[in-house]
Amino acid sequence: MAGGCSTNVFIYLFIVISLISSSWSYLEYNLENSKVCSMIRKRELTLLKENENSGIILKELRYFDNWSGPYPFICNFTVKAPWGHGIIAVIQNLNLRKNESTDECIDYVQFQKRTLSPLMFFKSDFIKSTQYCGKVNSIRDPDDDDEDTEERFRYAHNAFVDEKGQLDVTISVAGQRLLQSQKLDIAITFTAYKNCKHGDQDGLKECKEGSGICIWEGFFDDKNVNCPYDDCYDESGCPVISSGGKKQSSGLGTKVTIGAVVLILGLLLLFMLCLFVCRRCQVLCWSGPPAPRPQRSIPQSVRVEMMTTSGTSGDTTRHAQPTAPPLLPLSQTASPVHEDKDLPPPYESLFPSR
């Protein structure tokens, strides 16, 4: 019984974990991973697939926390999408050093895509993005909004699109020691997309109506910006800088907070449910000591037969003798009077009657 209950508990946990992990549809890499940055050869991240497996998140964890800068850090790698797909690179958060006086990048991230040269066949031409440095994220200034028809599908300042599905990435950190107040941070998403001229398709959703760029529908409202446009359509809008220089929330932060609270409550309820099932089934901490082995009872008739033995003719019946001697009456306890013992003379012989 207990074994069956414990098996059911593990099955329920596996199902819940599978449902939770199904929402984590990104392949995560960090700069410390040798599959991304290598001093020997240029790496290729070719793991982008269709639909739920079509996203990659690249982060810097704690590699540059104590950057002493004895030598520069240069990382070059390529991200490849499936056949017939393009790639969208969106900087989620970036904090790299910049020379404030010259406005030149000390550290930077740069994207590069390949296009066929119209002058020479079988030769690729390269288009490079700007060098991203300083503080870059999805926050936008409302003055940059332009509702003109020609600019309606303008790419965001933190996005870069490669229509051919082969994007080269360069991350460079100068060989200079970090100051105490400086901190480096990098977070970039790479998303495979498909051209969809007729709107949404099976499992795909259009970033912006009429844009023709469709990504997997599971990337919408997942706290990561995947679409390359200013308004962050897949996340219900981007945070905006107000005229006073302060950020105005678009409601995304509230949604993230509510989602985190709901997730924590759900995990707490799941934990309590597991405790209840374990206690009911008496497994883990609630498993009691093993039940004592039942002793074989001897029937009363058998016990009588053990104490009394019956025999055939010529045999005597023997009764079990008690261990303690039987109590005798007081009269029987006195010593018997022997007839041959000398007795005192009678009283009449000593004092005859006068």
C-alpha cells in the first residue's frame, strides 16, 4: 500500500514539473560555457529549432564581477536558425563601459549578417550593426515614436534581424580593470522567426499586424522581448521614459510580480498536497515502526493435552505435579505419636484417691 502511494506521489510530481518546465522553452547559455566562447575556434550555436525550441538566451552570470583586465576578452560565435527561418537578436539588458568624453565604446556587443553581393556571385557581403555599449534595454523614449507608414515597422534600438538565418556575434571586453562602481551585464535573446504573409499560422503568431514576422506563440508574455519592434508587441508594451526622465511602467512589471506570486502559491499548495499524501499513505517521515510479527497461538485443547497424558489399558494417568508443596491442615502438621514411646504415669497412680 505504502509503495503504491509513494509511486503515485512521484508520478504527480513528475507531471507537475513537466507542465512547469514546458514553459521554459529557451536554451540558456552563458559566456563561461566553452560551447559559446572558445580561444581555439569559432563556435556555432545551431540548436535553434521550430516552435517551442526556437529561442536562445545568452547571459553573463558572474564572469566579469572581478574583472582585473590583464588581457582583452573577445568572444565570436554564430547562431544558426532552421532552414527557411530568420533570426531576431534582442538585447534584454546590457551594461558595458563607454568613454563618456569621446562617446566611444570600451566594451561592446556587435552583430553581423551575411548577404550575397550583387556584383560578385558566390561571395558574401557583410552588414554590421552598431557597437552596443553603455546601458541598453527595452526602455524607449516616446519622442522616438513615429507613426508614419514608412516607419511603422522600424526595428527597435536594441534589436537586429538576420533574414538568412545565420547571425555572427562579437562580444568584446577591453583589458582594463573594472572600477569599484562599475559592473558589466549582458543578456540577449535569439529567436527564430518565419515569414508569414497571411498572418498567424499553426503555432506561430505575428509580431505586429502586417509585419510578416511570426514567432512561436509561446514567446508572447513570457517576460522576454522577442519581436524586433519598438513597442515590444509580444510583451504588451515596453517601459517608457516620461518627460521628467522617469520610467513609466507599461504594466509588465505588475504582471511579472503577480505571476511570481501565483507561482510561489502554487508550489506551496503542491508541497502541502505532497505532505498530505505522504502522511495518508504513511511514507517518508510518517512511516511507523514495522508491525510486530504475530505469534502463533496454541489452542486451549492442545495445552490441556500437553499437561495431561491419556494412555491405553495398563497405563496410569499421570497428572502434572505443582512445583510448590500442598498445604496441609494444622492437625496433620504435628508429629505423629508413636505407640512404643514411654509415656508418663497416669495421675491416678501418683495420687491415689484418699
